[in-house]
Amino acid sequence: MGARVVSVPPERVAAVRGFNRFYTNAIGALREGLLDSPYSLTEARLIFELAQVERMDVVDLRRSLDIDAGYLSRILARFERAGLVTRERSERDARRQVIRLARRGRSAFKMLDSRSAKETGALLGRHDPDEQRRLVDAMRTISGILGDEVALPPATLRAPRSGDYGWVVERHGAIYAAEYGWDETFEGLVARIVADFIDERDASREAAWIADLGGSPAGCVFCVKREAAVAQLRLLLVEPTARGRGIGAALVNECVGFARRAGYERMMLWTNDVLVDARRIYERAGFVLAEEHGHRAFGHDLVSQDWWLTL
């Protein structure tokens, strides 16, 4: 089946085209020689791709860059004459060519890589750390929507830092409004939970975690005291762009492990039946649905659920 095609408002088309013009100018992609080098943008990208591996089939190189076969062949011929690459027949299939960077090609890569890192650092360095994180997150979102998801290192779990608590409140409000249509009363509830945690936290029995992905918050969870022997898991959240990486399960497992070490006998959580993905995580962690009932909250008729786990 072909890709799904939907109607696109002209103003969105214009916005994307405008961004493309802005960004290519911002990174200097329109200069005759990229990074003050003798190479065009396409040539520099070819050198970069070849530098990531020992050798590569020409067919695989063309496929990975989605480049015209004739155009690629002409570039590789120029590279070969310049001593940047060497070509040979594949040992597995004599009909295919294998290409690798020569010593001169690897020197060219080091020069391009160093200049690119310096220019990118200078571009980011004009902005404060929060703006840098926002920029990287936005780029990650664009890459995830328009193409394959960007390869990232595994998320790390850490304690919240200044600013993270505000992020927890803001992202809960924004994500639940976008995905479920919940109104601002939900964000108010989250704000009260976070404020109570900050003001009344017993550090030996209560904790919170931020899932950090590439230097930016991607998820969170809180463990709070409900009763002397009962802990409560609260505010589990994973950013939509970070889902499918096991972050939610990792947060729940960390929360449950802390509750056991803190000496609780049981753990409970409160949720609503529309949160299907979260419920699957709870079930895999061993939580059992104990009670549910209908209620009106956050602008909707919902089914409230209490889940329990014996620690």
C-alpha cells in the first residue's frame, strides 16, 4: 500500500518551505564549498558516510542517501581520481563494487568533521542551555516525523533538578490535553501533587525520577508515601517522541524497587481506563486491578481504577 496522503493547508506548506530556506542559510549549505572546503554538501555527506565504516557496497551507499546512480557514479569517479577513495569488486558478488576511503579521504573527513563540530558549537553557543535543549528536542521531533527515528543512547534515570518539576507539570498538561482532551484541572492536580512532594517529601521514603534522553527530560515518575506501609506510584509520563524505548517500564521498575528498599509492604496507583499503554506497563510490573468506578473529571466521563502490588 502507498503512503497515506492527507490534505495540507497552504500555510503549512509555506511554513515548511520557509524553514528550509532559513535553515540551509543558517548552516551555510548554500556556500560553494561546504565549511570552506573544496567539497559540496553532497560530496561532504558521502565522505562522512564512508568514514563511518571500513568499506561499503556502492549500492548500499546509494540506497542510504537516496541519490541518483549516475550522479553518485560521477562523484565517486572524481573522488577516485583525487585519491580520496578506492574501489574494488565485492568478494561476495563480483557484480557489485565495494568502496572505501583512502588515507587522503580520511584526512578530508577529519577536516570536515572538525570544522562542522566547531561551526555547530558556535551556532549553539549563542543560546542558553535551555534553548539548546529545546532546539535539539525540536530537531529530534522533526526527524522522528519525517523519517526513521534518530538513533539515541539509552535513557538514563536521575533525580529531578531545578526546572524539572515545572517540566513535569507543563508536559502532563500539554500531553494529556493533546491526546485525551483533558482540561486545565488535570494540570492543576499535577501541580498540587508536585508542590506537596517538594514541600513535604520524606527523603528516606519518597523519591522521583527523570528519564534523561540525550540531555533532555523524556519521562518521569514519583514514589510517595500513602500510609506507613503503603507507597503510591504517581505521575508516570513518557514523552510521545520517546515512547517504544522501554522508558515507561524502566521508570516503573525503579519506582517499585525503591518502594521495596524503603520498607513498604504494598504499593498502589490510581489511573483511568483510557490510559491503555500505561496499564500494560503496570500489569507487566505485577500490579493487579482491584477497583474501578465511573467519575467525572478533567472535563470528561472517565472510569477510575486502583491498582495494587504486594512488595
